[in-house]
Amino acid sequence: MSYRTEEVAYVQPAQPAASALAAQATQQRSTAEYRALDAAHHIHPFSDMGSLNRSGSRVIVKAQGVYLWDSEGNKVIDGMAGLWCVNVGYGREELADAAYKQMLELPYYNTFFKTTHPPVIELSALLAELAPEAFNHFFYCNSGSEGNDTVLRIVHQYWATQGKHSKKFVISRKNGYHGSTIAGGTLGGMGYMHEQMPSKVENIVHIDQPYFFGEAQGNLTPEEFALARAQQLEAKILEIGADNVAAFIGEPFQGAGGVIFPASTYWPEIQRICRKYDILLVADEVIGGFGRTGEWFAHQHFGFEPDLITLAKGLTSGYVPMGAVGLHDRVAKAIIENGDFNHGLTYSGHPVAAAVAVANLKLLRDEKIVDRVKNDTGPYFQKQLRETFANHPIIGEISGTGLVAGLQLAQDPKARKRFANGGDVGTICRDFCFNGNLIMRATGDRMLLSPPLVINKLEIDEIVSKAKKAIDATAQQLGIS
Ligand SMILES: *Cc1c(COP(=O)(O)O)cnc(C)c1O
């Protein structure tokens, strides 16, 4: 292959065959063909490829609203909004139009060298309007993981501008999830990820999570337990020395870790400790942001004020990749007034992603989707789940608010006794859901729901009744009734 392209005559690209054109319009391959090619060439994230290739993937070919269709023509209700991200639901033409128009107008331009463009300007102004008052500045990237990498860079730069160069440690939590880049994976508290990482980012340490059902001992109330877990932050700061601690990061509620909702005592105490020792407080809002709890941001639900927020997923409803970090005015000021910030990505503020994000946020706002989650569909979803699974023989607790919920599978719900092989039980239940055309995720022994925010009450009923069937079938298979 020659790199001297100027000597190569231009060759007209071959016209795609009629069959290939048709294949683009509709599904052309059989499920078996798709599976064979997938197994031959595609490595999936977070998967055991040997076993997946033996069983074969489900091929998802289209989607509309809260429904997916697979290559066998099965209609599946998506209880997870993709991966917690398709907040406005599938098939919204407004987002497709925004992308199409932007691709023709200006498909790409960078923002590194004294240039900017209308979509990133509009998005920044709109985010400043929608975010809490003190958040007026945004830095862009392509994912939540990159957002948290960016957080580390901002935190470090912030303390450098304050002359506090020893503030380097970041405290995070076990079973937190902050992405899968090296920094995101290190910040996260997933042991199985740490084990496979070649090295970790320095100066990141973890405290225990506020997981009452799984980890509370004795007769502590949820409030007392949450307070004790928050106070581990203070103990850790004192151990490391406040002069060495830069930030604490946490998801307002843990998503991938099992939809773990801390009791109301947790976040106010975390905030008090961060203020007391002059430590930045970072809320990873990648799942909680953009309406999931019925507030625009989950930290508003819990009533605290972070210094930085990480955004992704619902920012574009997953239609195109985009992440961002929002900076509180006091942090933004320090970054803006102190010279070069040496961080950026080729696609920071990508015009197509920004245009889609603007269209997405306008739908969430103008169709009052977030309001509906707060006042109508969210309370209904929570009530239906709690009523349906009250006194269920293998449901230990239901956590969540708005349109996110975690269902704890338990051997003995009243005694808070978990299954010895909880992960297996979760997988059994997940498979029953899958076969019943409901997407519900299992994290260990917790079943997770996080449907598109546009879901209506009939569709909520369908999710709840399908979940009930799957959980009943799981109990039956275990011989528990
Ligand atoms: C998904 C997620 C991330 C990582 O986002 P990616 O876009 O997958 O990199 C980070 N934080 C939280 C809380 C998440 O749920």
C-alpha cells in the first residue's frame, strides 16, 4: 500500500449492490448469520466471549418509544432505557433531524485554537439555564468515563491555582461506578475491574458504600447506618491528612452498583465533612442527571451542592456519544483565571453531539418530561412496584425514586438474609425477564429498572407485571414460595 496518494488515480467507488442497499433499509441477514458474524468478529464489553459466542447474542434491530424489536420479530419492553441513557425514548425525529442538519451545516470543527461553533454555544447556554444556579460553565468530552478523567484534571488544576499542591488524594467508594477508562475504573470501586487493570491512577482511595440491606450490622436504623458510612469519609480524611485530600466523588445514588439509595442523613453529612476540611465534592450525575429521579439532577433530590458534576448518558439520550463536566462558579473562576488548562479531546463539544444534546434537552424541558417523572409517572412506578412486591417471598427491599428502582433478591427478606449464591439468582431472574421480553438488569442479587422517562402508565404496568412473573418464576425455581 502506497502512502503517496497524489500518484494514485482517483477510482470511482463501486456502487453498492442492490441487495446491500436493501440490507441497509431493512434487516437482511438471518439471526443465525448475524450471530455467526458477531461471534467471529465482535468482542463485547464486560462479557465472557467464549460463553456468549456459544449461546449467541440477541440481535436488536430497531426501537420505538420504550420498545425494542429483535431479529426474530419479538417485541421487548426496555426497562433499562438502553444502558440508563435513552431518557426521551427511541425514535425521536427531533434528534435525528438535529444531527442530519448539523452534519450538513458543519459536521466537525474543533474548539482548541480560539474557535467555537453555534451548537456548543447553544448547549452551554442551555445547560447553564437547566443546571442549578451556580453551574454556569461546562467542559465537553465523549463519555462518562472521560468526564471523570476530566474531573481529576480539573480538581488537580483547581488546587494548584490555590497554591495547595499537596491536595492530591481523591476519595471514592467501594461498589461505586465511574466508568472504565483507567481513571474511571480506578475511581470506581469494582474489585473485578481493578484486578484486570495493568496499573491504577495514584492517590485514589475508597471508603465503604451506604448499602443498608447488604452491609448494616446489628440494630442500626437506615439513617444511623448512612450517617456512620458518611463519617467514614471524615475518618479517611483524618488518616490521610486534610492537606492531602483534594476531592470526594460519589454517585448521588449508585447505579451500576445496584441502585443503592442512601438514607436522607448521608449526603448532608458528606457535604458537611467536605466543607469542614476544604475538599471538593463531586457528584457523578451520569445516570442521575437529566430527570431520572424527577429532578433535573439527582443531587437536587438528595439536597446537596456539589462543586463539580459529571454528565453523559441522558445528556443526548444516548443517540450520539457525549459527556460533560459542569463546574460550580467557584471552581470555574479558578480555572478560567489561571492560564492554560492543558486538557482536551478532538471531539470536545462535537457539533453534531451538541446539536443532538440541545434537541434532547429541549424535549425534556418543553414536553415537561422531567416534571411528569416527578409528579406523575415516577410516583406511580414506585407505588406499583412497592404494592406488587410487598411481602414477596424473595424481595428484600425496593429502593429508588422517580423512574429508577432496585429490587433486592433475598433468601429471607424479613431477616435481611441474602442468597449465598446471589449472583446466580440474579442471572436466573434476568434470564426469565429476557425470555419474557422484558429487559431488566441484574447486578449480583439486585434487579434494576430504569426505563425511558417518556414511559406511560400502561407501559409501567407491563414492566411491573412482567417483572413479577419473572421473579415469581425465580422463586419457584429455587423452591421458595
Ligand atoms: C455509565 C457511567 C459512567 C461511565 O460512562 P461511559 O459513557 O460508559 O464512559 C460513569 N459514571 C456513572 C455513574 C455511570 O453510570
